[in-house]
Amino acid sequence: MAAHTQKNNKPPKSGGKEAQPLILPKTPADEQRLKLERLMRNPDKPAPIPERPKEWNPRAPPEFVRDVMGSSAGAGSGEFHVYRHLRRREYQRQDFLDKMAEKQDKDVEYLKKIEQNRKAAEERTAKRRKKREKLKQKKHLAKKAKMEDKDGKGGDTDSDSSGEEEKKEESGTEEEKEDDAEAPSFVMGRK
């Protein structure tokens, strides 16, 4: 009995760990916060990342069936349960194969849809790029003509023509701004 009391009266170990109060999380956010705090106490320690669970696969059908069920009368009472079990397993296998085929079809359809969306986005981008380049070239030609006009007339400039060209340039920048403010070109839900 004396040994037992000695065990309980031991001073706590002075190893690196401190006694932490027990905190019970009340909400999922609290639980997540506590987990993060625990991970961040020692950032050098690798975080445990659980492996992805393996996908369920049905047992493959046997290559050689030893207990072939005959159609003759006189089968024992236990044979029905064996038959029922084999039938259930076969139905499970067929359901699994059907689901896998459906999943593959959906994956192929999804990839086709992504490709169509990408092509449509490229076409729209090319169209807009062409429009921007056309506007840029127009501005450049207008500027060039203005410079030639200035050089040709010397100091005499017509205020009306320069005002019109400035208005054209302003309207061109407004068109560019409208072009940039259009809806996003790559949307998954579009058909």
C-alpha cells in the first residue's frame, strides 16, 4: 500500500510538455480552430494526412464453379441460402459495373463540354482581339493623318477637325471599356 501512495505523490515530469486544460469544442468552427492551434504549436512536425479510402470493388466471379446447382428435385434445404447469397453477390457486381460505366460516360461528357467551352472562349477572345486591333489601327491612322495635317498646314490648324478627332478617340476608349466589362468568357453552365 505504501508503494501505491508513493506513485500518486510523484511530482510531475519536467519534460517539454505542459499540462493543458481540457477544452471541449461547442461548434465545428471551435473544433477546427483547436485542431489548427494544435498543429501550429509545433510547425516543424509533419501534419497527419489520412490516405484516401480505397474504392469498393466486388469480388470477381469465380473462374471455375465447383458446386453447380442442378435443376433436379431433391436439393437440400441449405442450398436455397447458398443460391440466394450467390445471386445477391452477382447483382451487386452488375450494379457496380453499371455505375462505373455511367461514371465513365459522365466523365467523357464533361471533358467534351470543357473542350467546347474552351473553343467558344477562344473564338470570342479572337473576335475581341481582332476588334481591339482594328480600333488601335484606326486610332493610329487618325493620329498619323492629324500629324500630317499639322505638318502640311504649318501653324494654321482647324479647331473643328481636331475636336472631332478627339471625340473619336474618346468614343474609341469608351468602346474598349465596354468591351472589357462584358460577362466572363468561360462559363461552365452555358450550353
